[in-house]
Amino acid sequence: MTDHDKLQRWLLARRDELNTRLGSIKKDATRKNSADWSEQAQERENDEVIDALGNEAVMELGKINRALDRMNEGDYGFCSACGKEIPEQRLEVMPYADLCVRCAEAKGL
């Protein structure tokens, strides 16, 4: 088993986790609001937090799906900017990384 197999399993598990989370967020977002005004104010604040969490999950899900696509295409583990191999240590910390450290720093990421 290669390290990429381990990372692929992690990416797939994380994708499932995020899809489950997004389903819960969608369910929360479509619930009926309370009739009480003060409760509605609190619910609106909670909705803003839920929206932010949903947006973060969608962004991470996109990164994961792109990493899985790169695995299927044989491009995984190589910098999409310079083409050099991304060190295994970076991929262990950020399995969906598509840039080496040098290129990520150059782009200000």
C-alpha cells in the first residue's frame, strides 16, 4: 500500500463527512422560524454561523474532489504550477494540496 492509498482513503472519508455535514446544514437552513421575535433574532445569528460553516465545507469539498480527480488522472502529488513533486510531508498535512510550498508562498496562499 502506498502513502497515496492512505491519503485517498482519508480524502474519501473526509468527503463523506463533509457531505453528511452539508446535508445537516441544509436541513437546519430550511427549518421554520420561531414565532417569538427574540428567538428569531438568535436563530438568524445561528443561521449566519451555519451559512459560514456550509461555505467552508463546500470549499473544502471542492479541494478534495479536485485532489481525487488528480489521483485518477495520475497528476496527484505534483505541483500544478511548476510540475515538481510535492513532498509527502506536505500531502500528509494537507492531502488536497495542489501546490508545492514555494509556489503556494509565491501566490500568497
